[in-house]
Amino acid sequence: MKTRSQHGIFKPRQLFNLHTSTPQSISPLHTNPIDALKDHNWKMAMKDEYDALINNKTWDLVPRPSNANVIQSLWIFRHKKKSDGSFER
């Protein structure tokens, strides 16, 4: 039995660029919403996300029944990238 390397077949090594081209324009990732609201970019992103949830009628606000569990929401802060790896928002 011969391996691919013995036949001269090699898979090229793919290198990934984990650095962004404009680091000063990207806001840092925050761990809580209070810190994120102090940053204008994150505040606008949070507002856009909240407005999308409202416009899509994701939920209805109703009084809480005494015997029901409440489902909480959570803000998770990540940088969104395009399919080519460039920064989107």
C-alpha cells in the first residue's frame, strides 16, 4: 500500500489570517450590556437588533402568571464578519 505522499500527492497547507486590517475602527468586545451601551457602535448595534425583534413581532408582552417560568434573554457580543472574512459590523 502506498500513501498519497509516496505518489507525490500533497494537500496544500491553508493559512488563515486572524488579524483584521483596520483594528482601530472595530470596537472591543464587551462582557456586559452596561459597558457596551457606553460604546456608540455597540449601542447602535443593540438598537438595530432590538428594533428587528420588535418589528418581527418576536414576542408579546403579557403579565407574568404566578406559576410560570420566565424565559430570559441574553446579549452576546461578537463581531460579525462577511463570508470573505472581512468585518461587517
